[in-house]
Amino acid sequence: MPHELDAYDRILLSALQENARITQGELGERANLSTAAVNRRLRLLAQAGVIERYTAYVNPKAVGYPLTIIVEVKVESERTDLLDEIQHSFRNCPQVQQCYYVAGECDFVLIFLVRDMAQYVELSRRLFLDNKNVKSFKTLVSMNQVKTGGSVPIDEPG
């Protein structure tokens, strides 16, 4: 069962998603709570799994990963052991930023960050061409990142 969020939790979560380095004092000012109350709420939100981790967003281009590739993958077999194996290979590839097991035209959708096409070609060989359970894959090259990010909408339930 999901953790019940009240208005204070929503204010705290929204502020943390904007800036994970915000102080508990500043959070308290935004939510009209004491620092101790903020601390207690953040601890409870973490224990409930609402807050999974605190992180910094790094600009991929600034660290040499200017190219975003989206890949649709179709598998030969959806046998559990084969799916587990392919998911493991995707999960362990640092260039795979996101991986979704999906229903529809394909079985997986992956988002890659790569240095250049040569790096993607090497990864596609290792992850797709050398994997006997990959039936086919379709590569889409991002021309412009219109919107990216991992912020979750924090709104009233409804």
C-alpha cells in the first residue's frame, strides 16, 4: 500500500526534487515546519521508500556523452530465464540510462547515453547482435532533448 502523503510531505518532496541540497531549515520555512519535524518526516519518507536516494543531475554533454539513443528491442523468447538474462545485461551496462519491459510492438525500450556512434555500434554488437535471444532491434537517434529529467509530479491525489 502506498505511503499516504499529506500537504507537508508534498511540499518537502517538491522542494527536494528541485534541489536535493536544500537545508532542512529552508525546507522547514517552505513547509512551515520545525527542523526537527522536517528531519522526522524525511526519515519516515525514506523508510517508506518514497525517497529512494539523493542524487545530483550531471549534464551528459559536460562529461563527454552528447548522444542519446533510444532502442526498441524484440526478443525471440519470453522464457523467464532468458528475460532475466537480457535484463541483467541491460541493467549492468552503464550507458543504458533507462530500460523498460513493455507491452506492444516491442519487448524492451532502452535509453542510451553514448560518446559517439562508434561506441553505440560496439554496445549494439555486445548487447543485441551477440545475444541469440534478440530477434531484432530498432535504433532511434535523438536530434534534440526537448525534455528530460526524473522529477515525479507531486500533486494532490485525485
